[in-house]
Amino acid sequence: MSDNEQVKIFVVEDDPIYTKFLKYVLGLNPDFEVEYFATGKDCISNLHKRPSVITLDYTLPDMSGEKVLQSIREFDPNISIIIVSAQEKIATAVELLKGGAFDYISKSEQDAKDRILNSIKNARNRVFLIKEIDRLSQEIAVKYEFEKSIIGTSPAIKKIFELLEKAVKTQITVSVTGETGTGKELVAKAIHFNSKRKNKPFVAVNITAIPRDLIESELFGHEKGAFTGALTRRIGKFEEAEGGTIFLDEIGEMDLSLQSKLLRVLQEKELTRIGSNQVIKLDVRVIVATHRNLHEEVMAGRFREDLFYRLLGLPIQLPPLRERGQDVILLAKFFLDLFTKENGLPKFKISPEAQDKLLNYHYPGNVRELKSVIELSAVMAEGNDIQAKDITFNTILAEDNFMLKEMSLQEYTYRIIRSYLNKYDNNVVEVAKKLDIGKSSIYRYLKEMEAAGI
């Protein structure tokens, strides 16, 4: 916001001489809209006028400054309160600042005028920052409305919408599972930004992206000197997320030794930084995600059973893209529009043949892979229409991925044939040559497996 935007100020002062002084000081700035009150009760009864800043005398005839401060904070904790008082006890100043005062200025200070103006300027900037954060939070909340952030109309996605609606109504822990690239973090953000915690932090932590010997410090923080290299105090991710949501991605990769510490934090809703004895209370919602089957990890002894049940909460299983039918085309068009806008390109269309090619691929990389495929196709297209020849799949990744799955020989054969058809633009003659089988065999496999719904 601009420096000349008007700000509403309340001055609470019972000394007429000092009131006159403040009128002179604040009158120097035409952007200040100021109202003056001689008692605490008059100030409190006018709070509905929504001042941004209040200068408050600590000693008033009807109420203590501490009581007025408390009443203002209860009405709106975002109002910046500057204590202006003849009281010079440091202990009093410290207690008032702890109680929520923005600043404390002694009337006897020689530079009181400059201190007051500078403090109001800083308080005004704080107010503007709060408003800007609120505005951005609203924008983010709109961005992460379920139907806007999660694209699809398939039955599988409609089921996800139903679960998300349930998730935002409570503070239950949510466990999101699904293959890599299905959008687990997107789901976590959608839950957070549609919940009561949307104006508080959303902190995402990918367990696999942090060196194992640093994970504890990253999550729970440490004190200066707690270990070699701990040169300063560090606030952990859980503290950063206070009042909001922490998203622990790939939770299945966490070491057993750290799992026990995480369990205690979740059970007690408190933590202790490394190298400290201070217990810090927490109010944080937890959402976890993994591509692993945690139940199988528990049975294999790689994941604590008690932590598994603590994290299970509301389970949301994200479907792989290959099970979402026409959602593939909806997502493709969405990514294409997004890419063209970001790069200043004209609108593109996807030809029917290209759409068929997109629908006949099984996407081992899921939505993330589709996004990359579409962006590349827009670059490769000669005109504004994406043709089948413009679409290229990572067949090596596809082969590696589906070979890891347990399937029948017949289904493996079908997958191989389908992969080659995608690679050679559905040219059956060419695929028959490459695989050294007859064309009739290809048609027979396709017919049998598609009839079986595979």
C-alpha cells in the first residue's frame, strides 16, 4: 500500500497539555485521521470505528492502561497499540510489550515527537502488511477451492471431493496416499486453505529432501551450540506452522529413531528444541503423504505401528491418472491453457487424434507426467493445433514403472503392445515388425484386454 494512504488513529490521553502536543505532532501528517479520548471507556466504546493505531496513556482516570490494552486486544488483536506514558519503569514497559503493545514511549524523552511519528509509521506499515497478507490469503483460498485446484469429473475424483469436504470441517489428521505425481501436496493445500486455519502458515516438508542427520533439527529446531555447526538458534518447521498446517510428504521414508520422537510430539502436542529444556506447546494440524503402503511397512518392521495409527486419521487414496478416464483431456487442456498464458502464446487446440493418443497412455508419472507431456507438445507443434505426432511419452520410464507391478503374462504383453503403439503413433504394421508378431495378434490382444477392462 502507498505511504499516503489514510490511517485512522485513536489518541487516549487525559492530560490536556500533552493532548495539545499530540494534536500538533499528528496534525503534521494530512494522512492521519485522528480522534481524541480522555478516558479508557470512551476509547473502548468507539472501537467499532476500527482504528488501525491507538496511542494509549498508561495512567488514565477511569481505567489502568493495562486494562484498556487488554480490552483493545480482545476486540481486535491486529490494532497496533503504542503506550505513551510518564511511567518509566523498565519492568512495566516489558510487561506491556509482552501483553501485546506495539511500542512503549516515555513522555519525558527528548525525542518523543520523532519517536511517536516513527512508531506510528512502523505501526501503519504493520497494519498495511496484515491487510496485504489477508488479501493474499483470500486469493490463495480461491485458488485452492476444490473444483479449481483439483481438475476432474470422474467418479474417482468426485469421491476425493467428498472426502475433502469432510476433512475441512474438523481438525482430524489426514493421510494422503497415492502414486508419485498424483497431486498429494495439492490436496494438502486444498484442505488447509479451505479450513479455519487458512490465514495461518502452511508448511510443507519433504522428508526425502533433507539429510537424515538434519531431519530432527529441521522439524523440531535447535539451540545455539546444540551440536557442531549450530551457530544460531533455529526454529523448526513445527514451530513455523504454529496455528496452521504442517504437511509431511513421504513420511514413509522417516527413520525409526525419529518416528518415536515424532510420535511424542503428536501425542503431547509439544516439543523441545535440540539442546533446550524449554517445552513449547503446539497447535498444528498434521497432514502426511506417502507413495508407500504404510500398513505393509508396519508389517515389515520399517514403520512404527503406534505412529501408523496416530497418523492414519482420515485416509485419502488418490487415484492414478490411468483410472480417471476423460479427466486426462480436461487436465491436458488446463495445462495447455496455463502454459500458453505463461509464455504469451496463442490458444492451442488438441486434435481428436492427439486426444486419443493421450487417453491410450497409462501415465506412470501420473498428473505430473501429463503436464510435462503437454508442455513439450505445445513447443513441438508447428501450428496452434497439437497433433498426435507432437506428443512424446517417456517410454523408458513407462517400461521401468509397469515392470515393477505384479501382472499376468497376458497383461504384460498388452502393456508392451500398447507402449509400442503409443511410441509409433498407432502404426500397427510398424509395431508388428518391431515386436516380430503378426498384426492379427496385436488386434486380438487389444480386443481381449480392453474387453476385460484393462
